[in-house]
Amino acid sequence: MIFEEKKIILRDGRTCILRPVEAKDAVDMIECLRMVSGETPFLLRNEDEVIYTVEAEEQLLENKRNDPREIMMVAEVEGVVAGNCGIVSKGSLRRVFHRCGFAIALKKDYWGLGIGSAMMEYAFYLAEKMGYRQAELEVVDGNNRARSLYERFGFKETGKNLRALQYDDGSYADESIMVKFFSGV
């Protein structure tokens, strides 16, 4: 979905632009995903599993941009992609049309500046305008920083995915399933 660009002032005084993704962001988005995947064990993939081609990423980003029921938002600080978030439809069938998934990733250098909160606030505003009535996500147990942020935005735990992630050392991590109901509900 194409949406209006929004500027926010960060806690350190810099300006961050929240904007829709564009195909020209492909290289930066791949690098951002590679970086955040290496900075935390709480994301789905390992750094070496980020193997997208620029062409495939351009197509993915263009599809997200043109889909009226999905959002891929970029947070840009001083020309650098600091992170992104997305709203993803759970499907077009009437029984799930009200539901969307939410995901967010932010480079560690940009943690604690208010970018995550600003992206969530704007993404949920846009999701409600698109007609969604609830957002859903999974958070890896132990990711207390993210869980606290989600709870601040009204997410409630509704269940668990046991042993949802398996790490290279053979250990496992559970995920909490969380849901946020929008004010129109």
C-alpha cells in the first residue's frame, strides 16, 4: 500500500522518515535484514540465510507497495534504512478478512530512539483504515524488550508455539502468540 510519508523527531534530535517501501530500496532492505538477523537471536532467520537477489527483492517490494491490503514501511534516518515493519493480510476469505499479521525489525544502533513505537503507531493507524480489526504476531520467549513494547500497544498473549525455533546449537525457543484488537472492535 502506498501511504503518506511521516516525519518524526527521535529522542536524540534526529529526524526519521516513515515511508512506503520502493523497489529502489532493495539493496538497503537486504542489508538491513542481514544486519538485524545477525544482531539478535529473536528473528526467524540467521544472518547467513539472507540470500535474496536484488531482482527478487525489488519484485517483492513492488508487490507490497501495490497491494492495497499490505504495508511495508521503511524507517529512514539520515538516508539510512534503520528498520522496517509490515502489515500482512491473513487472507481474502470473509472469515479471516479482519485479521492481519505484524512484523518489525530495527537495527540495534537505532534501538531506544522511539522508532519502533512510531512505526507501530502509524502501521496500526493504517491497518485500521484498511479495515483490519486485529493484528497478530509471535514473539520469542526471552525477547522481553519487544514483548514489553507489544504489551504497551495493547497486545495480549493468547497462546504458545512450543519449540518454535531451533538454534544451531540444538537448543529451542518457544514463541508467545499475541493479538491486538483495534478500537473499532
